[in-house]
Amino acid sequence: MQDVTIVFDLDGTLVDTAPDLVDATNHALASLHLGPIEESELRRWISFGARRMIVQALQLHKREQNDAEIDALHENFLEYYEANIAKRSAPYPGVLKAIGDLKGRGAKLAICTNKRENLARQLMGELELAHHFAAIAGRDTFPVHKPDPEHLWGAIRLANGDKNRAVMIGDSATDTSTAKIAGIPCIAVSFGYTAIPADELGADTVIGHYDSLLNALDGLGFS
């Protein structure tokens, strides 16, 4: 696996961030004296970003807000989330071992996420994972972000990798679409946040646990 670059999505792929993201959403809702929304109601919207989560939460409350009011809620969300970013978030089972195995085989690791870069770096730092990754590319690292393939290609470049020797790992249609457009093989995880079943995302293969990652990579010809 020497010189292969493994590019991970973050939320719903490497780290289960839903608890803290939902807490931040509910904190923003509380500023309007609205009750909390259950995590199960918001998980499917996480991959679309914080603003979309807020909009969906407002719709569940049958509450209409204009753009300026949603902007204010978004800022409220971000302020709370930054202060509580790793309070309840945790790497998925098997992530730490998989990272060690990949690095032991000579792979380069990168992150390509639609989370803001500063928040992605803060989260990975607080979870003591950042040092494992040669690159962390957020939604604002480049002028474009997923599903634009340049976001993925850019993450690979930052890791000093080769896009012809790279694999994308993600949990959503955004991830699989990005990889397909970029011409890069994709592995989908079945434990993420998308409402679409993982085997319907169009990935090259699907794993249900990180214990299966090395075998999946072997199956794609990256041994």
C-alpha cells in the first residue's frame, strides 16, 4: 500500500459527531424558545451542513424564519459548537486500529470534509487524531467543495499523493458522487448519516466496520 492515499470524509465516516452537532442545533433552537429535536430526526441532514440542519429543525417545528434570522441561528450554532466540539463525539469503532494498519503499510492519510477547515482541525486535535493525517481539507480550504472533484484532488495534493493511487471513504451520496466525478475508487461505510442505504450509494464496495477496511482495499487492488 506504499504511496496510496486514503482520503476520508469526517462526519459520519471517521467520527460520530452527531451528538454534538444535534446539541448545537438544539442550543440554537432554544434561543427561539423552541424545544429540542431528537438526534434520529436530524442525523440524515448532517452531511448537508449545519445550516441545513437548522432549516430542517425549524421545519419540524413548523417555524418559518427569513435568511437573516437563519444566519443568526447559524452563528449561534457555530459559537456553541466550537466550544463543545468534542464533548460527545468519538471515533467509530476500529478507526484507531485501521489508521495504524494503514500507516504501517505505508499509506498516506487525508481528510476531505465539507466541515469548515478550522472546525475539522479543532475536532481532530481534541480527539488526538490530527497528527495521523498528512492533509485536512475543509469546505473553505479551496474555492470549491464536495461534490466538486477539485476538493478531493486538492486534498490528495496537500497530502503529496497521486490521484491515480487514491481511494475515497465516505458515508453519503456526496462522497460517492465526488469520487466518481474525480475518477477515484470509493468505499462507503454503512454506519454513517445518509438516509440512503449504503449499498445504494454507488460506491465500489461497502464496509460495516473498520475491521473490514484492509480487505476492502485489497479487493480494489490496493494491497
